[in-house]
Amino acid sequence: MIIGKSKKDLEKMRAAGRLAGEVREALRRMARPGITTLELDAAAERMIRDAGALPTFKGYHKYPYSICASVNEQVVHGFPSNYELRDGDILSVDVGATLNGWVGDTATTVPIGDTVPESWLALIRVTEECLERAIRECWPGKHLGDIGWAVQEHAERHGYTVVREYVGHGIGRKMHEDPQVPNYGKPGTGAKLRAGYVIAIEPMVNMGTEKTKTLKDGWTVVTLDGRPSAHVEHTVAITEEGPEVLTRVSDSGADRAGSAEAEAAAVSKV
Ligand code: MF3
Ligand code: CO
Ligand code: CO
């Protein structure tokens, strides 16, 4: 059952989405060679709690951390760890914040340092384009298949594959609501979008095979062939006026060279 959101609900989701987006951008700026993904996790948890919100992921089906940190061939659900990010890595960070009972869910893939190969940067760029194309489909009367097709068509045109085993989702008071939002599909098929629906769209795009496996930790999803994967996500409301991206925040406000503390202080004022 798809739960439509009222104007009032949307206002609260806007605040949750904005916070999740601010934390995502702070993590993007902190993600540099030498920092551990556990340090990013701690910073994210502090920013979220300081803003009066809860880290949505922590305890979700016993997930132990506040963010997912997935490096290189890791697709999604990577555990933060003592791994120090290295020049040439790509890192997907996924953040969830529950503010006043409403959830925002967002992710981005960040190149670390300046030796990431051009072909990996292209993978990230195309994955971001897939998300933007999918967002443009978010009008009342369009179908879920239009969203999936927008992602799939663009990714495959560039020679990449889309992950099938994990999908986007409706979102509201719970992180995962109906409907499922696949990154593949046929135009004009699937559930019809209505004003008041809010969905998390999250393309997972692989350079090689679309097949994945889960590591022994029970969470970390990696590509079967070990080639890199990119993942980006926005929480998007469907309105009569078209798509409203609740997790979109500008990257310009905060000091790019700021310390973790400065980032946390900036975010807690949101
Ligand atoms: N945020 C992920 C998603 O986009 C889900 C994370 S699962 C959790 O759907 F256990 F880490 F919370
Ligand atoms: Co997410
Ligand atoms: Co999600």
C-alpha cells in the first residue's frame, strides 16, 4: 500500500530531507585520503543527533552504524571500518535521518584524492545523470516504469549495467515503504505516480556485471566481478508542480576546507 503525504507531512519531510542532504554534503567534504570510514560514521551520527534527529540506519534490522560506506567494488550497505580512504578510491556514502518522525534518505559517490581514473569518474557522472533523468519523470500520471527506464536506458547506453537485486523505495515515517522503485523497467508500466507520493530513487550502476554478492558480514554488497560500482540517491516528492527533491542542498555554503567540528557546527544549525 502506497501512503500518500499531505502538505503538512511534506513540510516535515522537507526538514528531514534537508538535514540528510546537509550531512551528505558534509561527509563529501570530509572524505579525503587518510580519513577512516568509521570517522565519517561518527561525524555523521553527531551531526544528526546535534540537529535533534536520529540516525535512521542504526538498529534497522540490527544494522550497527549510522551510515553505509561502500568503497570501489562495494555496491551498497558497506560497514564503516578502520579502513583509511586512499587516493584513487571512490566512496559511496548513504545517510538516513529521522527528524520528528519523518525520514530522509540520500547517498552520493565521492572520488577520493586526485588519482581516480577518468573511467571511474565517468561512471560516477553517468550514475548522477541517471538519477537526474529519473527525477524528471516524477510527475503525477507518470509510471514507475518510466523512472526505471530513464535510469536503465542512460546507464546501458554508456556500456554500464544496473543492479537488479536492490531497488529504491517509497519513504515517509518509515525508511522503506511501498512501492519498490527499480532502476530498470518499461515506459508506461508499473504503478501510476500521484501527487503526495514520496520516493527514494537510488541508481546503483556497475562498470561490469550487474550481478552482486553479499559478504560474510551479512550486509556488504559487492560486485561479483570486483569492478567498481557507483550509487547515488535522493528523496523525491511528486507534486502537482512536478518533482521536488527533498534532499537537494547546495554545496556552496560551508567551508570546503573546514574541520569535522566546523562541519558538525554548520549542520546542527540547519
Ligand atoms: N539507505 C539504504 C537505502 O537507500 C538502506 C540502508 S539499510 C540500513 O535504502 F540497514 F543500513 F539501514
Ligand atoms: Co539510502
Ligand atoms: Co534508500
